[in-house]
Amino acid sequence: MNKPIYAQIVLESKETINLELFYDQAPLTVDHFVKLVKKGYYKRTIFHRVIQDFMIQTGGYTIDNHTLNELPETEPIYGEFSENGWDKNNILHELGVISMARTQDMNSATSQFFLCSTTCEWLDHKYAAFGKTTDTKSNEIIVKISNVETYAPHYAFQNFPVESVMIENIYISSEKFK
């Protein structure tokens, strides 16, 4: 049995999203995420894709003086989900689940991740879910973010928040965040 790993996403608004990461089901994904967090990779990143009754996505961009900046690419990791031959991950995509974003290539996840704002069973076993919120307040914050007003400033950004929702930082601990 591995020691529990917890993450806390602190938003610019000082609201927090508290998560438990499931190393036993997605060890490569958890290791990759923790490594990026410890390097400060996610500092000041924005939620750039926000879809009501679906999910909120981050981990790819920052904004500075209204200029969108793409973060440096990270190495892709193996997709730890059953449709890719990984049978240890049985995390279902429901409210509060954190999962890696990817392209159609099952092994293309790099740094971007999403948090489900509702049950998304069509993603089950097709994306590398690797943790879940630990409290109701965190779920409420995810749903609140998923309901912000969005627009399409560019063909590549169809669900971009009108007002930025920014991650101040993410923290990792062996103790549950409160």
C-alpha cells in the first residue's frame, strides 16, 4: 500500500480544490503530475477550456497583460486506462475527478488536465483519471467555474472564459488538505 498523495489547487481568488491522487491506479500519471507541480509548472496557469455540465481544463497556458502564452511542451506519457491496455485504473469520470487531457493519440497526455463538473461516463476507460476531490466545497468550486461565461476568441479556443480563472499554485502533501 502506497502512502496517500494529496494535491491542493489554490486559485487566484484564494478558493481551493482539494484532491487525493490515486497512485495505485495511475502511477505514471501521478508521478508526472507531481513532478510538474513541484517544478512550479502550473503556477499562474488559467482554465482555458470551460464547458458547463462537462469539465474545466487547464495546464497549457498563462495570461500576461491580455496576452495568451503557451507553456513549454512536456514529454507525453503512457495513457493509463483500459482502452490502452492498462487494467489497473478503474476510476470513473464523475464530479470531482481529475484526468489527463490528450489528443486522439492514447499516449499523448503532457501537462494539461481537466476536472469533471458532472458524471462523464463516455470518458471512462478512455482517459487517464488519476484522482478525485476530497470534499464537497471543492466540487462546488469546480461546478462554479464550469458555469462561468465563455466565448470563442479563436478557432482553437471555443470555450474560453470571458474573465480569467487562474491557478495561483498547486501544492502536494502526504497529509489531507482542509
